Amino acid sequence: MNALKKIFGGDIRQFGMIFALVALIVFFQIMTGGITLTPENVISLFNGNSYILILAIGMVLVIIAGHIDLSVGSVAAFVGIAVALAMRDWGFPSWMGVVYGLLLGALVGAWQGFWVAKVGIPAFIVTLAGMLLFRGLNQLLGKSNSVPVPGDFQNIGAGYLPEIGPDTGYNNLTLLLGIVAIVAIVWGELRRRKASIALGAEVEETWVMVTRLVLICGALLYATYLFATGRPGTSFPISGIILAALVLVYGFISSRTVIGRHVYAVGGNKHAAELSGVQAKRVDFLVMMNMSILAGLAGMIFVARSTASGPFDGVGWELDAIAAVFIGGAAVSGGVGTVMGSIVGGLVMAVLNNGLQLLGVGSDWTQIFKGLVLLAAVAFDVYNKSQGKPSIIGLLLKNFQKTPEPQAA
Amino acid sequence: MSETTTAPTILEMRSITKEFPGVKALSEVNLLVKVGEVHAICGENGAGKSTLMKVLSGVYPFGSYQGDIVYQNEVQQFRDIRASEAAGIVIIHQELALIPELSIMENIFLGNEPTRFGVINWAEARRRSIDLLARVGLAEDPDTPIKEIGVGKQQLVEIAKALNKSVKLLILDEPTAALNENDSQHLLDLLLGLKGKGITSIMISHKLNEIEQISDSITIIRDGKSIETLDVKGDGVDEDRIIRGMVGRSLESRFPDHTPAIGETFFEVKDWTVAHPQVEDRMVCKGSEFFVRRGEIVGFAGLMGAGRTELARSLFGRSYGRYISGHIIKDGKEITLKTVRQAIDHGLGYVTEDRKALGLNLLDDIKTTTVAANLKGVSKHFVVNEDQEFQVAEDYRKSLRTKTPTVEEGVAKLSGGNQQKVVLAKWMFTDPDLLILDEPTRGIDVGAKYEIYGIIQKLAAQGKGVIVISSELPELLGLSDRIYTIFEGSITGVLDKAEADQENLMKLMTAKRQAA
Ligand SMILES: Nc1ncnc2c1ncn2[C@@H]1O[C@H](COP(=O)(O)OP(=O)(O)OP(=O)(O)O)[C@@H](O)[C@H]1O
Ligand SMILES: [Mg+2]
């Protein structure tokens, strides 16, 4: 156990989540008699969840900043139908449709950001209103009908990396992608280690790093193998590439850039952040706006995958995204959470969904299990913190801070 | 070390050891408290005083520490605070646990409501709270919301709340840290009064004069170990004796040597008027005018609520109140500071008096906090260079001698004094021309105070201007080159170091009342 902790970093929470994910996969792999880890299933699992994972990326930032967004499903549906109509009625080519959709998302986000940041209405209320508003707009625009989208647009939701180069029996581009990813991870790790040594900071023992790298690269290699050996015509999905790119970009933004630091600062202690020169309102505005842009993107990917935009697209997505974020270790009170954690949280939900489906479990029991998993994950977190770990005190103190600004003397 | 065992003991803590992951906060600490005494606990920041009291009161439950708590001749195993309260032990934490929106009465009875048939009996509650308020000497309507009374009075409400729980052993963790001298004195008198009624108190404080004044015995803790217990009357204990116990050597002087090198005026404020953020026509600053010279340490003296913090924060990017009029002139040019960002960019820094609520993000670690106000200094094209960040934090840790295993430790785990050093580091790293320090040594031990004074003087020696707001007059007198006095939002006078003393400062700080 101690060795495991060393390998995955001291963060029990994160480790617990990854462990749960692996255990879940193994469990379903056995229970389904090996169907879970077939190329077909893994590919469809990715295709069917990429939009929720994209939402989770935006949602974790919103939640870190101390807000919530309930409107993402409706915003996705609104953008989806608007784009579908623009392509059908105004003859927008697909690429223009995508740009149009992202702009619409930004516009919607600016609207919600305005009410949250400038007027100061709690995001819960603003986005609850938005949830109704944009659902209504979706049905108004589409006259409550489905609107089909053209074939090349469908690529972003249902397309795959093409076959190129010599016939190796594998999808060459997928192989290449996997190898590049592995090289990048090993290289990054070595570089970080070198920098730490140069700074005189403590570094982990070599075996710890090597074991971790072997495990991660092994998993990646296996995933690459699965994706590269799918049915002819399938391989690593385009939506997966979009997702991977977003994870990299947002992971970097949240942990390494000035604006990322500001998001955590505002969520952790707004007053202190403001007195350090952070423009909290701007941060609020940006996270809300960013969320709606990503919701727009998720909406388009979904529409592309289902080949048409309908009046009930995106119903309940906000709950899946929020659940993913909390399973991934974010705190309700803000200031805590990671992009990677939320992705893992989202995958836990996705694997659970998929596995239960494969086992022929109905939606009744699926929902019951999902509810229990969410509760268990957060309970595990709370329990951990109460075990004499300091974070419970941090939490108490934090609630204390959230009371009105103390009287200046 | 004389042990006069005339009075029976109420509490004995036997070789208490408490470990946090990676930190041994207490190691075999012994504490012996006699019935009806005021027992003080002294020690440097991070010595383990608060931790010991949290062990005693069940915040850290039985099983999470080693050792025995013998209270009223029985070994106790408190599972939580309720259990210790049931036994008559009540702790008042340094951060008050009152709910600002609720009234005094509701706070006193929170979790302890008098009921009849399951319904709260407010008539009974009112009757009892009037009685309790009289006992602590607080003349306020029980219906007044907590947020409308000052910290001094809030502290009294906490004590009333404790009395309501029929307290036998009252624990106060730095009760006077945020109080002015009048309120402190009132509180100390109250403690002596309670002692007369047979209530035993344990008090943690860094204000050694108070300890010398009211305590009967003093236990000194250093680095998580109990060093000695002094009998105040019998051993003829004075402040120097306590300091010797705390730091293991005598402290020659309370202030480091410093020869001011004062240059020309570089910062000037004229006709500064600011209104209260909520109350339309209440002015918290009324036409204030002052200046600061290079290399000068300027003190701001005033009673609680005089408007010193309001003045500082309204200058610091209008982060408090509504701006009405006024001019800020820096280096001969008028500047407008509408946001904190602008203030920082113009070389101002403000270290808040309220570390926990306004100064720190308790979820952060030391290194992120250190660079939080100057991310530009460690980033390129908006990307933070984490190596550089680590280096900066490490440099400040060394130069300020912050007590922590690594700069990756969360600030929530640091003791008060070390948190203050981290906040100071944060502002020093913005390299300000004018640093405003609001109660910079609140809750800080004598040794660390000395170090912080040294840091302030070093900043001045670099040609920066420093403004120190403090409620402790000896501190202002020892540190400042010039002192402004503020009364009810107006600057009532300015005294040079040579002419200032407690008496004439006090007179100016209460100017209006003198005139009336
Ligand atoms: N929850 C915690 N987790 C880890 N370490 C802790 C925790 N609480 C306290 N410590 C550590 O234990 C030591 C003692 O802390 P404590 O708060 O008891 O000090 P103190 O004597 O009250 O100091 P101060 O005068 O600054 O309030 C410090 O080194 C502190 O960093
Ligand atoms: Mg303490």
C-alpha cells in the first residue's frame, strides 16, 4: 500500500480514483466474459462519452472557482440546433458551422458571465434560468423537430483517424499517436526530475519513478493496441483527439498559467485573492464563458455523432458532468479540483454505464448504482479528511471565511 | 520551579504526545493545573500550545494522541468537544466561532437551546442571556446581531456562552490578540472575577505583560516539550524570565538596532475622504492628509474602529468603502488607484490585519502563496515557471526563517507566526515602494516579533517607505520614526519619535472626547 502510494503520489484521493477505475474495468472484463476490453467496446465507450468528458473539463474550472453550471445540457442543445440549422438553411460549410457554434457558445457564456460576474447573481440561479432559457430556444428554433447534419460534419463526432501508409494490420496513425504520447510522458518525467535535482528539492527513489512509468506506459500501449485493431474503418476517434487536446491544454492552463492560478485563488479565498490583485470578477466571467464554449463544442460533437440535432439533446448532461467533477476530487466549496481528476471521475461513470449495459442491466439499476458510486466516492473523501488529516480543519476554517467580510478596525 | 501543592489539582495532562503526518507537534508534555487558578501557557509560534489545548478539549479525540488526561481525579477519554463540555471544559478558540448573522442571544444558546416540549423557549433564553450578559459586563441588547458588535464584545459573548454551559475549566487561546488595551483589560478583569467564583482558566497569550499581570502559574512549552512550570508569585517571575524560558536565552532588547536614513518625501495623500460601503453618509476617512519619506517607518496610532484599516485599504486600490475625494501623489506625480492591481503596479503593498480571512488562501501551499501577488515575477508569457517559484519561496523561507519542513507544506498547517511570515514574504516579493502593514505582529511571539521588526527596518534601510498600523503603543513607539494619530476617521496629530510617548499619543487618539 505504501509502495503504491509512493508510485502514484501522496494524494490518496487521486490514487483511490485510479484504483477504482482499474478495479471497475477488471471487474466488468471478468463479468462480461472479456467483452469490455474489446476494441469495438472501448472505441464506442470513448465515442459515447467524449462530450461528457469535455463538459467535465469546463465544469471543474467553474467548480474550482466556487460556482456551478446547470445550463450546460441546454446550451449544448441550443448550439447544436443552431449549427444544424445554419448548415441546412444558410448553407454553411461544416468548418464554418463549427466556428459559428463556438462563437454562439461564447456569446451564451458572455451572457451568463455577465449576470454572474458583473451583476453578482449566484451562478446556480443564473444557470438554472439558462437551463430553461436555452432549452426553450432549442425547441423554438427547431420547432421541436430533429434537424439532420451533413456527412462531413458528422466526422467530429463519429469520425476516426484514417488509414494511411503501409498495411501493417494496425491503424498506423493510432500507433504513431500512442508512441508519441509515451515518448512525451517519459521525456517529461525525466526532465522534471532533472530540474528538481538541480533545485535541490527532494526527488523520489528511482524505482518509484520507473515503476510508475512502466505502469502508465503499459496502459497506454495496451490502449493503443486496442484502438489500432478496431473493426476496419474504425480506430482512434476524432472526438477522442479533440478531447485529448483539450485535456492537455486545460490541464496546462489550470496548473501552470497565471489565469489558472487565479481560478484556484478566487475559489479558495475570494477576498484574499482580490487583495492580492486578482480581478475576481474577470475570473468569474471567464470560467462561465469558457464553460459555455465547451458546452457548445460538446453539443456539436453529440449532434455529429447522432447525425441530427433534436429537442431532447443534452438532457441531464449537467448532472453527469458535475458528478464526474466531484468523483474526481473537487470540493463543493471551491478551490480544489483537477482537470485530470475530473476526467478519471468521468471515466469511472462511463465504464460503470457501459459495463452495466453490457451486462444487460436496465436503466433503473444503472441509475441506482451511479447514485451510490457518487455518494461513496465523496464519502470516501470526507472520511479521509476526517481521519486527523488537516484538510477538515482547512474546510472548517474555509466555511468560517465565507461569512461576510470581517469588520475592518 | 517551586511546586506549592496547597490547592488540589483540577487537571493533569501526563506525557501527552501528538503527531501529525511528518510533524511531532507535542512530545511527552506535562501540565498540572490547580483548582481556581489562572494558568498561562507560553511558547513560541508553533511550540504546540494550541495543539495541547485541542487535545484537552477533544478537538483531537481520545486515541489520536498518547498520554493521559486526568481531570477531577479521573482519567478522561473525550471523544469530541461535546464530551469535554459535558465535563465542564470549554475552549474558546482564537478564531471566534460565532455566527455573524445571528443575535447575541441566539449565539449564546446555539446548540444548547432551552426548550419546552421541543420548542425553543425564547422567554427563558432572554431571561438567562440578560443574566449572563450582566455577569460578563456586556451592556448590549441580546437581540443585537453579532456582526454589529466589535471583537472585544464578541469575545465577551463567547465567555457568556461558556458560562451558560456551567464551565469549570475555561480555556482561552489568545483571547486578547485582536483586542485593544481597554477591551483587553476588561477581559482580564473578568477572568479574575471568574477566578473569584471558583472557575479555573487556562490562557494562551503572546502578550507577556498580561500574563505577568493575571496568571498564578505559567507552563512554558518549547518545540513541543514542556520546559518548566513557574509559580508567578513565589518565583518572582517577570517578562524577561518568561522569554528566557520560551526561547532558551535572554533577549537583550525588544527592537533590533536601527539607524534611520530618511530621504525626501515620495508618497503623499491629500484630502482623502471615503464613505462607509453600506451607510451612505457615514465617512470613515475625513479629509486625511499625510506623507511618507523614503526610508521612513511611519506609525498609525488609533483606537479600534478609528479608521486606520479603512484608510489603508481605501488607498490600496479602493478595496474598502466608497471613494469620495482625495489625491495620491507618488514621486511628484498624481496617481489614480482604482483597483488593487493598479495599486500593486504602482508599488504599494498592504499586509492585512486579518490573516485568515483576507490574507491567505488556506488551501494553498507556501510556495503558491509566496508568489500569489506577483505571478508576473515568476512567469513568462503567462506561464508560471515552477522551478523559479520554488526557488523564490525557498529564498524567503531561509531569509525569514519560516519554520516548516518544506515550502510545499500547506499554509493551513503553519502556526500563526509562521503564517504571518509567509504573508510578509508574499508582499516583499512584489518589491513595493510603500508597504502598509496592518497589525503585523498580531498573535506573534516575542522572538518572531523581533525578527519581523528587523525585516521592517531592513525594508526601510533599502529606501522604501513603511506604514505600520498597530494597537500596541510600545510597538509603535519602538519602531516608528514618526507617528500619526487617528480618531474617528480624522488624523488628529503627528509626533516625531523624539517627542512621542504613550501619554501624548493617547491624548491625540481620543481627541474629540478630550474636547467634549
Ligand atoms: N493539523 C495539522 N497538521 C499538521 N501539522 C500541524 C497541524 N496543526 C498544527 N500543526 C503543527 O504543529 C505545531 C504546533 O502548532 P500549534 O498550532 O499548536 O502552535 P502554537 O503553539 O499554538 O503556535 P501559535 O502561537 O503560532 O498559535 C506546528 O509546527 C504546526 O505546524
Ligand atoms: Mg496557537
